[in-house]
Amino acid sequence: MAKLFGHGYSKQEILSLVGDLSQVAGVRMMQLQDGSEAGVRIADVRTGSGLRFQVSIDRGMDISLADYKGFPLAWRSANGDVHPSYYDPRGAGWGRSFPGGLMTGCGMSFLGAPCVDAGEELGLHGRLSNLPASDARSETRWVNDECVMQLHGLVRESGLFKENLLLHRTIETRLGESVITLNDQVRNEGHQTSPLMMLYHINAGWPLVDDGSRLLLNARGMKPRDAEAEKGVNKDKIFSSPVPGYLEQVFYHDLIADADGFASGLLMNPKKNIGLFVRYRQKELPRYIEWKMMGEGTYVVGMEPANCGVGGRAKERAAGTLQFLEPGEERHFLVQIGVLEGEEALSNFITKNTLK
């Protein structure tokens, strides 16, 4: 049964109470019209629980704006949902079209710091977020008394004499729930071996991120990325008010998966009794990266499951940790993003996943 406004309802009961499901939840397809966002297709999704989010179909099917009962969940940059035609692939040019948002995809054949790998110049964080999806469609269906809402799309990264990787992304949520599931399948449709680098750049912002907010993990240990991150080792999971002149700190956490093979992280604001969790299948995404950025305006905490580090493809290759897809080979990734409200829900999640 779907739980709406504190009560459980069957399919028949819900459909007897509304003229159309869109009265309480659903998916609406639209297009942005102004400035550098003009032309970007958007899927606006409401689940009926208070969760609302937008999927940028022309930006790799990233998840952009997101809120829960009017409470903003994600940090947003001044760029907005920039149309992919403005993408600058050189160096750190990716940052000029990075909107932030709830989830920005990085990859597929490269990501991380700009570098030169195998004679090829590679920019920051890859092309995925600036590739339009094709065959994009929404689907709403009832499975007994549960209503499932899905978005499907295909995103291809390819080039002459280069990689040919196809991402089939399915974004799913359910009526009355506050969880988003990304089910990704990446297939090498080319005729040569291709590097595969995937990172889910999940960006929590104010008021979820605030003075006293905390990141809770079940981890064996943590390694700072560089000397700047070493300065914040003892405060890596505790957040302050915005700090003028703050320089980003990045930490690699070695998370422990549960019996089902899933690892979890929770960004919690104890003053507001609300949290944003990330849960993902660790087999395909063995790395968990925290991006701590307490600057003015750029006030954000990134929770980033990945199959690689963020030092760039050349470093990953040199370390022997670069992953590959053979022709015809597929890799599946599963990531969940959800909202928890209230002491009981937060406490139950923390206990179940042994977070601290």
C-alpha cells in the first residue's frame, strides 16, 4: 500500500479520491526556456511523500533541483542547468557548466583531475554530465497496490577511433516514498577495450549542510587526498558555517558493506532532525569520496560513490587500479538516495547500518 499523509491506501482507494494521480504525485516532462538553460529537457517528479526532484534529460539524466516538503536538499551553483552545447571540455572547463544539484554523473571513460593519459588530453570529470539522453521516456504503473514511477534514457559517449560506451539509466521512485533509485547499465558497444570510470557526485547543501551537521559512516579508515585535506583530518565529518577563503578538502573513506553488499552514508542535520542518505552496491563502486567545501557560496558536502579515485585517469592507470570494459561487456551500478525525517527514522537507519 502507498502511504500518503500519514495513512496507507490501496490503489482502489487512491483512485477513488482523486481525479487523476497527478493530483498527488507523478512525472511531468517540460523544457527550460531562458538563458544558457534554454532547450534543456526536464522531468519533474513528485512522489507524494513531500519529495520532489527534477531530472535533466539533456545533462546525462542528472538529478538537479531537489527538495523535501519545501526543504532544499541539494547545493546549486550559479551556472544553472547549462545546455550541453556550452560544455568546455578543456582543463577545468567542466566547472563552468557544473550545476551542482542532487546528483551529477562523472565519467564514463574518464573523470577526476585534468591530465594527459595515453597521449590524450582529458578534462575534469568527463563528458557524461554534458551528454543528452536519447529515447527518454517516463513510465508510471501499478504493481498490485504499489505505484512505481520510472524514467528511462540512453546516454552514449563515443568518438571516431575512440570509445563507444552506452549508458542505460533507469531512475525509479514510488508513490508515498522518499527514495530515488538509480539503476545504471554501461555497455561497451565498440570493438576495442575501453577504460571505465564512474562517480556519482551527490551534492548536499544548506540548510541540510549547516553548522553542526555531521556525516555518519561505517568505515575501516580514512585517507586524506592531499596536504590541504590533512589539515582537516580530525574534523572530516563535522561541518561548520561558511568560511571565507576555504580551500576544498577531499577524503577517501574505506566503507564496510552490509550483509547484502551495500555501503551507506548519512548526512544529518541534528538540529532539523533530517538527513540525506546514500546507499549503493559496493561490488561495482568500491570507493567512497567525501568532498568537503565550506566556502562562501560554494558551501557543499559531496558524497561520492565511485569505482576509482579523483586524481585523473593517468594516475589511476599508473596505480594499476584503472578499470576496463571489453567489447560487448556490461557493468551494472545501483545507487539509492533518500530522505529521512524525525529522530526515530534517523536512529533506525543509523543503528541498522552501524553508522558513526
